[in-house]
Amino acid sequence: MRYHPVERHALQLRRAGVPRILPPDLSMIRTPPPAGMPAGLTALMVPGCAPHRPEKRWPAAHFCALASAMLERGITPLLIGSPHEADVLERIAATDPAIVNMMGRTSLEEIVALARHAVFAVGNDTGPMHIAATAGCACAVLFSRASDPELSRPHGPRVTVLRRDTLDDLSPEEVAQALHSLHVWHRSSPEILKA
């Protein structure tokens, strides 16, 4: 039987006589968010992933549509990623000057700080989404057939996983509905998502 690493470690500890493990505690991280953050509501967008795993990426056009819908609701998208993901980050940022591209400007501790202040995070199966989930941020994590959420989903108190064989088939509307189910996305009137 295959286990998620968190579950496998818990099982190993139980066998070693440790009956219960506590969830990760990030309270020791007191780093403030990076300077120059916009006032008001923000949400993290994590559109990249390992450069050699493009099949794990939700299409940039879908992120653009979701970012536009976020702005309509008064939520500023904060793009998180490395310079290896410049192509997708810059394409999404070009959608609207209000989108904040933080490419290469966040430490791991600053991602924790941003996640604590964000309304939600949405992104591919990649490291920053695990950090956001552990920090307690409501997360919608997008999986293709390239990875198994049963073995690698982020753990946190408010995480939902959306999976399609090909992420092209996952619409912005479906992601918005998942965020609505997490009680962090409120429908505008009319609901507008342009793919």
C-alpha cells in the first residue's frame, strides 16, 4: 500500500511508540510580508512548477481569466515563482497593471507571511502551495495525471484538490467554484470568467 509521506511518517512513529504527531507549527516564523505590498485583499497565485514538468501547469490563459475575476472582486493577485517561470508569470502580470509579480522576490519565510495574509492561494502542484497550505491559507491545488494527490497533496486545514488528466480541461469556472466551496470566493453579479 502506498501512503502520502505525512501519513507514512505518522505510521512509522506509531510503530515506534509515538501515538500521535502534531501538525506542523510555523508560529516561529515571524517574518513580515515583503515591503510594498498592496493594501486590501490579496491572494497568491502559483502558476509555475519544476521546469522539466510542464504537464503539471494549468494554462496561463486560465490563470489570466482567474486573475481578472479576482480583480473584479477587489482581490489583488500576487504572483509567486522563480525566474525559471518568468514566461508564465510575465504573461499573467501583463493582463492588468494591478497584478503584483513577485517573481524571485520571496524567501520561504516571506511566502509564509504572504499566505497568512492572503484570502486564498491557487496554484499547481509545487512547493509554494505546500508552504501556503501549512501556513493555514485556504488553497485550491491543481493536479494533472502527472502526479497523484493521494501521494503528494499539500496538507493543511483548508485544502481542496482539483484534478484532471490534462489541466487544459480544468476551467477557470471550476476553480472559482472550488474557491467558493472554501468560502473565500464570492460570486459577482454577473459571474464573469473569460477563458
